[in-house]
Amino acid sequence: MSASFWDDKFAGRDYVYGTEPNAFLVSQRHRLERGMEVLAVADGEGRNGVWLAGEGLRVTSVDGSPVAVQKALKLALDRRVNIRAQVADLTDWVWPVGTFDAVAAIYIHFGPDLRRTMHHSMYAALKPGGLLLMEVFHPDQLGRGSGGPPVREMLYDAATLEEDFRGMEFLLLEEVETELAEGLLHRGPASVTRLVARRPA
């Protein structure tokens, strides 16, 4: 989807996915250490990147929407934390290689033509031993009103992620039903896939 699509979605004063971090990401706090370099991919209005920064991590927050990035910077200012926020189209961004201790990818979805390339870029951005933290919508989410793209091919089951990230050490890979309460657009019962994986040292 284009930057203008997301600019329109983020244009209001409200934070459409809320200002609090994703609950699964918070549940993985024990895997993260202060001072780690973290990439928050497609971070939108900044709720996850700002939370990570508040936990003492060094955060690079990237999103394709200039409107979202400005709201992320405002949220960081309000919370008195620093993030490095960047506007970038991930499909032609020059992804850093071997740079981050962790990559947080929360509800970021691509079609089959881009998915493996983007997932490989996330893997490549990690330092050896780095962690990938991911929560995405499962195909069973299709037709539900609690979020996610309305296209089955853009929804990921565990087998898809296992194949895309083959060679990583899987610390957690599960398909679960959960209850979302993330702003205006992620609210209600949802079917999600969760992954925590480590790049080999």
C-alpha cells in the first residue's frame, strides 16, 4: 500500500493503533537488554519504538508514512525518550546489514511477491546472535474486524514464517487466538502468529 494510503489513515489527531506498545512485544521484554540497538520496522505512529526507547534500548524507527513518523517523534518527545525516526519505503530502502541486536516487526504484512525479500532483509539486518520479534495476523484473521489486510496471501501462518526464516534458531513459534485492545483499529478477538528467532552466532 502507498505512503499516501497510510498518510490518510494516520492523518487525525488520534493514534489509530494507540500509544501503548503491542502486548506480545512487552511479554518478550526479558529477552532484551538495555543499550541494545533495535530496529522497529514499519513502526507507524511509534508506539512500539517509543516503548523500547523507554526501556533503555537504542531505537531506529522506520515507516513509509511521513505523517506517522512525525507522530512518532511527537510521542517520543511527550514520553521524554529519543528515537532515530526515518521515513523510508521498505521495498527500496537500503536495509542496514549486520547492524541490530533485535528487530521488532509487529503487524507488518507483504504480498507473496515481496514477503520473502522483506523477511530476508530483516534477517540480514541482525547482528550474529540478534533476535527477531514478530507478531502478524494469521490467515484465520480474514474477515474479522479487529485488524489486518483483507487479503489471505498477506496473512502468515507458522509454516510460512518457519520457511522464510529457515536457518534461524526458533525460540518461539506459535499460532494463537488473542484479544486486541490497540487503539481504534486493532480491537477485538484476533488470530495471530508469533515468532521469536535468533540469528546464528
